[in-house]
Amino acid sequence: MAGPATGTTPVPEPITAPDPSTRPEGATVTNTETAPSAADASRASRPIYALKNVSKTYKQKNRTVTALTNVDLTIPQGQLVAIQGPTGGGKSTLLQMLGALDRPSAGSVLLGEQDVAKLGDRALTDLRATEIGFVFQSFNLIPTLTALENVETAFAGSLANRSRTEIRDRATAALREVGLGERLDHLPAELSGGQQQRVAIARALVKNPSVLLADEPTGALDEATRDEIMGLIEKQWKERGLTVVIVTHDSWVARRAERRLHIKQGQVREV
């Protein structure tokens, strides 16, 4: 689903990263930089993601569908990346690889020091539970649970051994951080679209992940609410030093990123 129309929306002001990185050649950078510092070199030497020669194929009836083709991609720790491209071009498949939701047919996907392609199901589940937060266009909230209870669902699997008090306190703090301290007991149906997405962001970040992956996080929102949600994501990115990857059809959203990628027919290039 495409994002809101942007024909009359002004180009956003440049943003400043929490700790600017050395960009790959050809990457679009919105913030003005001077000569690379020691911090730049340190951050560039610690990629959070390293994809090498990654391909993904699927069997569909009697034919083979190629979703990714020989993708090489490095994402430094703490970078804000936007991915755009046509429907069916491979965006969702790439996000699944980054989110440890699927394994490549060939190649390696390193998240830190761990190769997703070589991990078993239990290890992948633990990796997602501790290192990755997900935000979706449709919010994916459980309609029968309150905002607080929805955020508490993040503590599952390897995180389930936390005490009830710790889980409740952390979920409460996360909702207050996104501006919903007065909505803890509200069901999703009692919240606006923007408020539901704030709950989803709180759920993604309550476990203190290293990475936030957002699939069209503003696609179901009007322009004013879209701007608020992007501002919230940027604020969390800066304050937490997160690595953020956003898949979007909205060029206004993409221009907010430090780095823009375009994927078409399974191949990734810098914008």
C-alpha cells in the first residue's frame, strides 16, 4: 500500500544522525558532513549487517521465482536506511532476511557475528526476540488486549523469564516514552491509527533491540500523523543509537533517511 500523497508536502529539513557514519559510494546523505572523524571510522568498522552474495528463490507451482539475486550489502551500526522499489521487486524478501524471518537460498546474512543462514529455528527465534524490533503498516496489535498488554507481548520466548513486575514496569515506561501514558488501559479499537502505531513502536522497542525494521510504518496514516510517527522513529533512532531500516513507497519518508537504497528485480543499488 502506498503512503500518503506528497505532491504538496515540503521537502523536510535535514536531520542529524546520532553518530554519523562513513557512507558507501553513491549513498544519498541529507546531513552536511566534514572530514571523517575517528568516530566515523569506528562505526564503519562495526557493521550490524553484512550480506554477501545473497540470493533467494521460491518454488511456485511449476516454476522458480527469484526474489533476490547476488545481493551484497553492508549496513553500519546506527544507520537509518530507507528501501524503496516497485511492488514485487524484492523489498519484503530483503526485509525478511534482515529480520531473521527467512534464510537465503545462497549466500550469507550476518547480523553482528551470527550468520542467519546457518542458525536453527530456536536460535532464529531467540535472535528476533532479543535483537530485532518490528513495526508494520497494519500495526499487528491484538484487538482483545489493552495497549499495555500488547506491549507486554514482546516479552516472549527467551525474554519470558523476566518477572511480572519488570515486564509491567518496562511496558508502562515504553508507552509513556511514545506519549501514551494516559492510554495504558485502552483497547486498539479505542485508539486512533497514529496511537495504535505508537503502541506498535513501544512494543518493538521495549526489549531494547539493536535493530528496528519498519515495513511501511506510515502507509496507513494521513500526512500529519505520518509526520508525527516519523518524528518519533527519528527521535528513538537518535537517542538509542538504533540501526533503523524502513521499507516505504513514500519518497517523503525515504528522504528522511541517511541512506537510500532501491531494489528492483531482486537487485539492490544505492540512490
